[in-house]
Amino acid sequence: MKKTLFDKVWDAHVVDTVPNGPQILYIDKHLIHEVTSPQAFSELRQRNIPLFRKDQVVATADHNVPTLNQHLPITDALSKKQVEMLSKNCEEFGVELYGLGHPYQGIVHVMAPELGVTQPGMTMVCGDSHTSTHGAFGTIAFGIGTSQVAQVFASQCLLLQKPKSMRITVNGDLAPGVLPKDVILYIIAQLGTNSGTGYFVEYAGDVFENMSMEGRMTVCNMSIEMGARGGMIAPDQTTFDYVKGREFAPQDEAFDKKVAYWKTLPTDEGAEFDQEYQFDAADIAPMITFGTNPGMGIKITENVPTTEDASFEKSLRYMGFERGESLLGKPVNYIFIGSCTNARIEDFRVAASFIKGKQKADNVTALIVPGSQQVAKQIEAEGLKTVFEEAGFQLRQAGCSACLGMNEDKIPAGEYCVSTSNRNFEGRQGQGARTLLASPLVAAITAVEGKITDVATALNA
Amino acid sequence: MEKFTKLTSRAIPMPIKDIDTDQIIPARFLKATDKAGFGENLFRDWRFHKDGNPNTDFVLNSETYTGKILVAGDNFGCGSSREHAAWALEDYGFRVIISSFFADIFKGNALNNGLLPIQVSEATLEAILNKISENPETELVVDLEKQELSLDAIGLKESFEINEYKKMCLLNGYDDIDFLLSKKEAIEIFEKQRTN
Ligand code: SF4
């Protein structure tokens, strides 16, 4: 039978099938962080059971960490307790922790790929919906709830129904200034926020084949924003080159053997999907969101739609926008370049190449937050730090930062923030904050101009 | 996990689409390291003004509506995987959520916490919402054994879907860990036999 990439990886991990029920899926790698793991560790204690495969668990602290003065104790008492609890739990159960201060610490979906923990053909989970990021490697990776974190702790397995399959193909060439973030924002705007529910998506076509691993991660990261549990891209030479030589990647002969297997993973010619969509790269332009879910996106040069609907209305009221108006020229006082969507070295290179030699506008507070300690090091090594600092941007330390309004970095109520993160929900970046999702290039341009600006105009200026 | 068999209750209408888990429980309340007490901050930023006073326009603060059933708009529970959302709803006192569509992760989290998500058609959802706003004292009956949702006042009797295994878990108050632990041997054999 002809199989999809997803089928091949899934089928290789099925331990057993419950008659008329779910399947038992084996999980290769389990990533954990401070927010969604404490109750799962408690579960083990309450039942008096051990952690089944501690070597397959990797931990880091990211959501709740400050991005300034990480060498000092955390000032917020509850955050401090949660981060300390992670250290205690990892110690008690023997889990490898890349905590605050460790050179490998970072947002879980940035640090695991860069260490080579993420590899093609694996199954990976984390108590975090953006685990879909790792699908960029041809990995089945998805977010789980805390009860499931406890299940994986206890058995290295999950009980799951096999999802349906969807393929999204984008062929053609992207115009200059159109980044992977625009591709995924465009797809979600076209399909809607629940189009993917119940599906696992495969992204195919030359646009993804020509993308770097960083770009592929940006795309797969946001699969959850259309409701899909995960997204995948077939592993190819770009993938193998990225994985090769990384800390936890197989080495030498073992690596070659793996590559031979990974090469068998791409979807067979003629394999069937439950749902297929096709888009043309030429139709995609730099995007921005105007509402309070990631599906409410438009091309920067387009006007806000004129939909008549109570939920749409509520959303526009929150954002302070009118039906049918253009966003161009709207003043913006905050920009945030960071998060597991866009805090990899390539994202900062794109931003820096625009910013170089320019200054941020006076009204703007510009936050640059690397996704990991390693990215931070590279920013410095490549001289980007100087570029950002000379332009008046604040370069912070690694963490989730202003992506979620949980740690100290928040956007004040009522303020607009052009953000490279993945969610523009009400209050996501702080109570009352208004988020506009966009690419790192759009964020950089906004910072320099102090208002929403067309990318083509800015690049040609 | 608490057992679920049959529930007769009034319901609370919330006809808003795409209610994400950041609204159900905002991130700043995720710092707790145990499961208790999240109900206090359920829908925090819709329920309370910034100064801490209750927002009297919000349905959970209205004296008209009460009950253990929440009837919500399409695509309920989208966004973050935080199970805290299910804990908050359950802790507040809900046992059933009715919507025309649920996000995947939320649905799983709810079922793992004895909270029953019932998916109905758009038309049924509208009929239920209309009836409860017309008469807030209307009671709905949820019978898990029969997989049946009824609202006698409008002659509604509909069956709903639930995975057979999950139904068994809810009816008995079992959870997945118990089941997986019973499969240890098969899991160890799988580990030994795999080649890739
Ligand atoms: S960066 Fe944002 S979306 Fe990503 S893991 Fe952290 S909080 Fe979640």
C-alpha cells in the first residue's frame, strides 16, 4: 500500500491497538518545561510509580524565566517556585535539565532541534501546543496536556486515535520580502483556525523544499493555529545537513545508517490524503493580523474585511480597528522579535540586515529575544548584537518572553505590538495588549518606521 | 478522576466563537504547581475588570444563568495545550461543555478530567442557546450511558458521539495511566524489537 510520510512514522511506533479504541503509540522523545510538568510529576508520586524512561526526557526552563539578569534569583515568588520545582523534580527523577544559566537553555522548540535531539522519523511530544515545530524534520511531534505528560512519564506511550491526513502544497517562487512566516499566516488566513482539527498536515511543494530548516520550523510551528495537531515536511538533504554533527545526533556510521532510513520516509507517489489544498507562491505577500486569532490575517496592503458577525465585531472592538480600513500608517509603540516561531539565528539575520545603519523610531520599544543561549551566542559572534544595540533595540536573554504574558515581559494594556510570535489572542502578551502577528522583517520595518508600513516601500526606500 | 453517568442541569450560554484557552485561563495564572483552585480565575479577564470588580455584563456574573453545563460557540478550547483550562472549568463546577466544534487538545484534556465535551450541529447549538436565553430555567439532560442529550422543552433528543474507550473510562472513573501501566510488557517487547 502507498503510504504518506505521516503513515510511515506513525505505523513504526504503534505498540498495540485497543479493539474498537485508540492505539498505543510509542514516544521517542519527551520534552518538558516548568509550566506543564509539575502536576505530572505529582501524579507519579501519588501513584508511587517510577519514571519509565528517563533518558528519553529532556527538560528546560523557558516560559517563566526573566530575560534580564538571568544570573540573579527570579524576583517573582511564584515563578521562582515553579522554576525551582522543575530542578527538584528533574533531580529526583533523574531527568537531564538545561535550566536557567545552562549554555543549552532556551525555548524548548528552539533548543531541542539545535542540539540534535530532534531527528527525522521520531515521535516527539511536549506539554506545549507548539511542539508541532519539530515536524519540520519529518518527525511526528505534537502538544499534549499534563495528564498525557504523566502518561508518557509512566509508560513512554500515549493512547491515541490516528488522525486524518492533509497535504498543503505550495509551488512557485516567493517574492522578495516574503518570508516563511508570511507563507503560514497566508495559509491560515485562507483555511481558517479550525480547518486542521483532527488532521496531521504535510507541507509539500517547492516553496518548502527550498526553505531552510529555520523556515520550515516557523511553518510547522503554526500548524496548531489552524487546529492541526501537527505539521510535517519530508526530510531531505537540507534536513540531513542540519542534523549532522549536532550534539545528540548519531555520529559517523550510525548517522549514515539513519540517513538511509530517513530517505525512505517521504510520502510515496500516489499515496492518498483525506484532504488536499494547493496554493500558488505568487499569491503570497507580506502578511499581518488585525484580529484576535491567527486566522484573522491580511496582506499588509489589504484592508480589514467587512465581515458581519458578533465574534468578528468583538475582536475588532478589542483591537480598536474598523471594518474596511487600511492598517498602513497606524502608529505602533512596541515590537517583539522572539518566540518559538521566529527566534532562530536566521530570523535575527533578516531583521539585522534591514536595521543595519538605521535607527528605531522614537516612539518604539523594540525587544529582541533569542530563542536559546546558543542563538544568543551566535548573535554576538556574527556582530548582530552591535547592529541591534546601535539601532536602539533591546537585546535580551533567552526565553519565551513577551510571547505569552506570563513572565516579566508584557505589553501594556491598549498598546499595539507587532510581534513575530504565533498568537494574537486577547491578552496574550499582557492584559489588554493588542498583538499584530507578522514576520521578523515586518517587525523590523515597523520598529524603524514607528508605524505599519508596506514591505515593498520600505525595501525600496 | 470523578465518574460521569447522568446529569440534569440548567445551562450557561456563551455564544462566542473561537474561545481559546488563554481566555479560559490566562497565562499569568499558570504558575501554580498543583491542580486545585483554578476555578477562581476561570475566564478571569472577561469576568473581572482590570480593577478587580466583576464585569456584570459577563454571563458568569449574571444571576439569571446557572448550571453545570456550558453552551459555547464554535471551535471551543483552541490555542494553548494548557490542561489548566480543563482544570479551571471543572474546578468552577462545570461537568459538560456543549459546542458545535472543539479543538483537539482541549477535547482530550477535558475527557482526561471527567469533563464531557458534547459536539452538536450548528442548528442544535442555536436551538439550545435560543431556548436557554428565552427561559434560563430550562434543564438539559445528559445521559452518557445512552450517549443522549435531551432538552424536553423543545422536543430535542439527540445522540452524541464519544469514543467507546473514553466512554468506558468516564463511566468508571478510570484513566489512561492505569491502562498503559497494564501494557508494560507489550511496550518493553516493542522497544526490544524495533529496528529504527
Ligand atoms: S515562545 Fe510562546 S508559543 Fe513558544 S513555547 Fe514559549 S510561550 Fe509557547
